Amino acid sequence: MNSAARLQIHSVEHEGFDTAVCVVRCTAGIARVGQEYAGPLTLDSILRHGKEVELLDPPHSAKVWLSGAGVRTLERGAVVTALPSGK
């Protein structure tokens, strides 16, 4: 059984009203570009070792771009969880 992707926030830089750049660690599942997270948030981009990638798996860290109304609530230590597909 696949577990939902979870990203733990290490740092947050707000880039506008509904966009944030965060350093995160994937703690479960596989995070994928385009995935929707509770908040609501969308994972727009992943940058790992200076290269754009399509996914992030545990226990790796990366810089990510998130968008949506939920970016205003992001803070260090928070964990965001992917919504089930189709939600």
C-alpha cells in the first residue's frame, strides 16, 4: 500500500500572496510535481542539487515551489500531506 506523500517544511520564503519557496524533507510517499496537498497547496516545482526533478522520495530534501491559499499558513516544522489522487 502506498502512503501519501508528506513534506516537512524546513524553511519558507514567501514570494507573493499565494506562492512560497520552501526547503523541505520528504518524510513519506513520493512527492510529484503537480500533486495537490491539504492547505490547499499545489507542488509546482522541485529543485534538487541544482536540477529540476519531477519527484522527491524519502529521506531526501529539496527546494520546492508551492502555490495556493495554504502558503500563508506554512512555517518551519509544519508537515503537509498530499491529497488522495482525484481529490
